[in-house]
Amino acid sequence: MTSGVARMPTKVVLAPDSFKGTITAADAATALAAGWASVDSRAEFVLRPMADGGEGTVTAFEAAVAGAVRMPVTVDGPAGTPVDTSWLLLPATADAPSGTAVIDIASTSGIELLTDLRPWDADTSGFGQAIAAALDHGVSRLILGIGSSASTDGGTGLLTSLGARFLDAAGAPVARGARGLVDIASVDLTGLRPAPDVRVLTDVTNPLTGPRGAATVFGPQKGLAAGDLSVVDSGLGRLATLLGLDASHPGAGAAGGSGAALLAWGAILAPGAVEVAQLIGMAEAVADADVVVTGEGSYDGQSGDGKVPSYVAGLASAAGVPAMLAAGRITADGDTTLFAASVSLTDVAGSAGAARAEPARWLRDAGAMLACAAAS
């Protein structure tokens, strides 16, 4: 841990991302606040849990937008089994007179919903079903988070749930997931539901195909073997051709190619952290703060590329406010020079396993340590 904040702050903005698979952004912010308050009882806390389109996106909006309502829905999870989840209804505004729906792929078709990886059969049908439920409700706008997906189906599952048909050479519907992707010979979009105003939040800019594409880069994380990658990549390329898409479009490869499917539907892809921050008033909160604390599960060399901590640190720097970091782990290639102080939960807990087992406990300790750094 390093220090560099000259005085005890009175207003602390807490803006962590979720610590993937261990604690939500909202609970992480609460734990950090509790730890800080144990050292500085005068502090005033402003909780702005963040997300970048992945796990915790719905929760981040729920915590920040007054009048937000959870709308329960049961969908087919990534393995086809029912999942009880929800989407978030935001109040009507001038540019969304019937309200806005916030839906994330993590809670409908996410990798955390699988007990074992299913690289060929997992798909995004449930994500599409949740989108369809929001459209049935009559919302004017959709905000879709597409991080932490379980499949590499090119978004065929979600588009199928919205009325598209993906057919093999004999004119029959293909199988779900990547298994069906490689058999697609034609696409029928005549039954596809029209898209409202759709904004897609993602933290990656990967194209659909090629050495930085969905199959090559993210397929192994979802269980694809080395010999499978070129086969699935070829299927994604053929899908792009059938949909009339540019496979090199930045972000088309997000969520196993779901970015491409949503582009075909008429959506706009946007940097997740930037969009979430704008919609929850992060810049305004930071400008009125004495210090900002952010964090994520693993702060590493990729964290500077549009991830929550680096984006929040940039907002803080622009406002002349010191930023601090609490992360599950901080790797050697993680640039901590952005922060006045940083704490690794792995270091505090003694091991990565201990940190993951009790994240709230160690985040409270981290909050206290950062408060001490602020006072020094």
C-alpha cells in the first residue's frame, strides 16, 4: 500500500465494480464504507457501485436510480434449465417516455450460471427472453450489459428468442449454441421483433473473427479446445456474412459474438464503464468528493483498457480529487500509479483463497487501511 492524501477527507465516493463471483459492487461499496467509518467517524459516504456491462450492471443501476423496480422473469439459462432472474425498469424520462429496461447477460445467460462449461451447447436464449419480456412491458429503451457470457453462439440464441430463425442446408432450425452455429446455411429475419432505442454496454473492443475474435480470445475461457477455435471462428464469419455485418466492427466479438447479433438488430455498442458512469451521475459525485475509492476483483494489465478502476481514476484526476484502489489482487503489470493508495485483499488476507472466501471482511479491512492512508 502507498499513501499520498494530505488530509482526512469528509466526503468519500465509493465506486467499485463487482468482485466477480464473490461480492457485488453494492456490497463491496458498503463494506469499504464500514471499514473507513471505523477510522473516520466524520466521513460522509456517497455510494456509486459501478459496472462495465458485466456482472452487477443491473444492481449498479438499481442502487443509483431512484424509482428503479426489479421485474422478475424466468428464462432458459445458458444450459437450457430454468433460471429465476429479473430485469430492471427505470422510471420514464423525456427520451424514454415508457421507461428504460436494464438487462444483463450475466444474470440470464452468464457463465456463473453454469455448474460445468458447455462450450458447444450453451447459448444466449435466456438473454433474448428477458429482452422480449421487457419489450412486452412496452419500454422505450433498452440498456443491455453483455459481460460474463457463457457461450460462443454469435448471439443466435438471443435473436431466436426475438423471432429470428437460423436454418441449416435442409431448411431446419439448427441446434443451440456453437454446435448449431457451424451448421447455419440461411437466416430468416422476417419475424424478428423491431428494436427500440438499444444501447449495449461492453468492456471489450474485439472483432467477431480472427486472432482477436470471439472464438480465439474468449472461447478457451468458455471451454473450447484449441482444435475447436478455427471451426467456431469460421462459423462466426459465415454468420456475419449472412447478417450483412462487418466482422471487424469493434465490439462485435463481445459476449461470444452477441455484440454482432445486437448490431444486426440495430443496437449501438458503447463503452460500459463510460455509459454506466454517465447514467448514474458519477462525474458529478466525484467533483463534489474529497476522495474516491474504486476497485475490482483482479487489477491487472488489462484494467487500464476501459475497466472500472482506471475509468474512475481518470474522472477523479480530471476533477483534482485523489483516487484509491481496493482489489482482490493486484498483479505486477497493474498500473497503480493512478492511485494515491492501493490495497490488495490477497495480501491482507494472506492468500487468494482466503480473500475470495470472505470478501466483505477483507474489504472492511481495506477500507480502514485506506482511511489511515488518507489521514497520513
